Amino acid sequence: MVTRPAFTHDGTGTPAEVWSSDPRWTDRQPMVLDGVRRLVVVAAHPDDESLGAGGLLATAHERALEIDLVLLTAGELSHPASPTHSREALGQRRLDEAKDALRAVAPHAALTRMALGDGSVAGAESDVAARLVDLIGDGAGTLVAAPWRHDGHPDHEAAGRAAATAARRTDAALVEYPVWWWHWGTPADAPWGEMRRLDLSVAARSRKQQAIAAHASQVLPLSEQPGDEVLLHPGFLAHFHGSVEVYVVDQRRDTALDDLHRAQPDPWGVDERWYERRKRELTLAMLPRRTFARGLEVGCSTGALAERLADRCDELIAVDSSPTAVDAARSRLADRPHVRVESLEVPHDWPDGQLDLVVVSEMAYFLSPSGLRGLVERIRGSLAPAGVVLLCHWRHRIDGWVPDATSVRRAFGAGPWTEQAAYRDRDVDIVLLGGGDVLPEPTA
């Protein structure tokens, strides 16, 4: 874990020479762009992208990649005591400078503004992640570059966390660029094993310097009056004049669903909402047999459906990626010895053995596109010949995720099953899939 002092832009900081002279640079792995078709660069403020990723933007332009720059704020608080610029005027000036800078490195790139207030990114982090998911879509072949999550500036760190969440949910690759960390950090603090270097061509390096210079409100004084002093002093800018850009590769799991369960004991209202209670009854009514030998519920949350499925299975495995939810489900099902509740990251993790029932209820759209395909393959590999799959999903939009109920049904349609029964209304889509004619067991 990186520790840091409180954020400040002034002071001498760590000289660029201290960083560049460290011998560990010689064996840093290069950042490889093979297979990348699209670049999405996220910046908390205008100039972040030019300083930390200007060379990458120029390199992507040289390779004719599709490029999107996402500006979260206008950076209107860079000079809060300015006697010559109001916040609105400074914000507009900085946006104009960002457009000039982008033209210098990647003239055909698209620019998206989220229009958040400077200093407010942390409070909008989940919304930023959701909007980035919408922008990225299916992220195969996409590289996302965002401020490093330990950069030292609260807006930078929140932007990095949101981008990391969006990248995981869309299957985009992620790299993070330090900006202020070069100022306050030292080589002794560096996560060397996670650092990658991007060597810049002469042209890319030149374009980057043009982009940095375009941010005149930051690299030059606004005026000679107090409050209009230069923000980015030459010693700080020296970190960005080299022929190499540095990125951090840091892949951690998405904790959003666990955070939700920790914040709310029953986040979906499964024990109170009529929709949830009715949906459970519909789900159970769709099961074609009275009992199943071995069942699996994927995404059990707090165990409300698993509690009912336990009456229909000789053995039931209930899994969820949220440790908090798993604890709640274990407590609810403690008196059911034939039920096992496990914390698994599906589809990467999967229980052993053959299954004759798999229930996927309200969870498949909380996977990335490749995760959804992986779930289908996992079920394909473990379902017994006469086994069935029951899908149940909310039909409306799920903010912050790529799949929806329609794409879930489409993904499972690529499996080796046929649709045996279906129920659909305004809110819910329930589908029973099987490998052949799945009929209710005969009565005695």
C-alpha cells in the first residue's frame, strides 16, 4: 500500500533527476499496444491527459487508433484566489486549452465532457464509472488510461478508481498514469513490479510538449498579480519532458456489490418488496421437477431464493462474489445441512462436480461480456445431460454494466440448450433451458 502526505502542488518535491537516474528503469517491462484498436483516456482535469498520457495519445494517433478523451471537470479551481479570472472564466479557458492540446497530439480524437465540479469527482465516482461503461461498451480491444489511484490528488484517485471499475466491467485493458506522484513520491515508494514504460517516438515526444504548452493557464502565470501565480513550475514539468511515459498496471477486483451489501443488509429488498417475493414464486413454479439431486444458485446474495431452492434439492450450492452477502446467506441457511454457501468469483471460480439444476437469478448482467460468455461455458461443462438452467432477470436498464436481460438470454442461446418454457412481463424475464424435452416428473 502506497502512503502519501496530504496533497499539495507546491514545494520542491522530488527532482526529475532522482527518478530518471534510478537503475531500475532499465529492466521495466515495455507497455505493448498490440491488439489495441481503441484508446480511452480519462482525465480529472484539463492537462492531466497531456502530462501523464500525452505521449500515449500521440502514439495512438500514429497508429490510427480510435481515440476518446474523457474530461471529468473543467479544473476551474486551479487558481481559487485569482483576481483576474472567475471560476467560470477559468474553467472555460482550461477547456479551450484542452481542445488545443488534444489537437496537438491526436487531432481526430473525440472529446467527451462529464461537466463535474472541480474537486467533486469522489462524490460522483459511481456515476462516473457507469458513464464510462456506457462509453466503452464491449471493451475487447480497448485500452483505458486513467490517473493512478494513488496519485495524491483526490480527484485523480477517484477518477482512477472509476476507470478501473469501468474497465473490469467492460473487459477493457487498464493502465494508470501518475501525475502528482512524481512530485511527492520517491523511487523507494515505487511499485516497480507494476510499472510499465512506453517509449515515445521523436514525433510523439514533440507533440506531447506542444500539448503541455497549450495549457498556458497552468504552465504560465495568469497575470503578475497575487493569486495568479504559475501552478505547474518548471521543476514539476521536468518530470514530463523525457522520452518515456510510465504507467502502472494494477488489477484489483470490483468491490461495488460487496460495498452495497455492507452498506445495506438487504440491498435488493428481497424480503420485503412484492416484486422480489412474486418473482421467487414464479421462479420456483418454472422448475419442471419436484426435486433435483444437485443444484447450484449463482449469485445468491443474502440467500432468500436459496432458502426456497433448498426444499427442492437434495444438495444445493449457493455462491456469491460478496463476502458480506455470503455471511448473511450462511446465517439464513445455517439449519440446512445439505446447503453449502461459498464465496466464489464466477466464472473464474466454479464448484466441482456435475449439476442437474443451475439457477442464475438477477446476476448475469453483473458480469463483463467475457464473464457472461465464461459463465455459459462453465454451465455447459458441468450440467448433467438431463439438467436444466433457469434464468431470471430484471428487464430494465442496469446502470453501470454492459449486459442486460436481452443480452443474457442471447448469450445463453449460444449454448447447447433449447428453450423449454418462458415467462415475461414488463419487469422480469424468466427462461427455462434444457438439453432435450424437459417434462415434469409423473405423479404417483
